Amino acid sequence: MPHPKEKDWKGHEYWQDIQPELRTAYSAICAYSCHWIPAITGFNTVEHFKPKSKYPHLAYDWSNYRLVCGKLNGRKGDHEDVLDPFTLPDGWFVIDFPSLMVFPGSQLSPEQAEQVIKTINRLKLNDEDFLQERAEYLQDHYVRNYPFSYLERKAPFLAKELKRQDLVERIKEIMNF
């Protein structure tokens, strides 16, 4: 179906069938939160980065699919003010320690920083749920002694930020663990 219209796919949402392949391809990491989506209790969805309602010709295009947790898929909806995580250079989003809040990188132009802020606000990446989840991943490593490779697999953005900021060894004292 090269150019489907919404009426053509209603009841035939074949992209749902590729969820297992997306989970494997992206190691079960949500494209927007950069956190692992549990297989049994998580709610992963096939998100159309370019909304299928506005770009029906991309409804069945693999390059338009993102593995996203259900909460963030719902928050993005058909909005187009969210940056594509597949095209972002490193450093556009950063984590502040100890607040665990996500902010724009300091090297960005005002226009780029505004795009990052719009994404953070649209997806509510700094809501209490996400702050708590980031804290729990840190506690898993630093209090419960899970290996750092656990953080790299389950919360790769968090692990990357710890390394980038040279905090891997010092975060325990910063976070008061």
C-alpha cells in the first residue's frame, strides 16, 4: 500500500506486528526517555516519528518507527515539535546532577536550545516519574552494587552523562547515597 489514507489502515495497523523486531533492534530502550522498557510490565509502542495522520505515506516505513514507551508516545501524539532522537548530535540534551533534570547543552545556539526545551516540555522529561526513575537507576548501581554495565544497558543516556561529566566515581557523594 504505497500511499495509504487513515481509512486504509484502521483495523490493519500492521506496524504493531514489528514490535518484537523494534525491541530487539533498539535493545528495548525507549527512544525518548533512553530508559529500558521492561518486557512484561513495560508498555512499548511503535511510534511514528512523522505522524501517520499527517504523513500517511510513511505509515509503513521502518525509518519512521521509533520504539517508545506508551506514556511518551501518548505525550508526543501528532505534535511535530519533538526532536528526532535518531538525528541528534551528542550534547544537545544533558543531565544536571544532583537534580537529575534534563536541560539543553550549553554549546547550543538559542534556537537549538529552544528546540530542546520544547521537546523536554512536550514529553515532560523532567516530571516526577522520570526524575524518580533516574534516581532508582543510580541507586541500583551505587547502593545495590549493580555493575556500571547495568546502567549502560538500562539507562544509557544516564550512564553516558555520568561518563561525559566525569562523575562515575564521584556521583555517590554528590547524590548523598
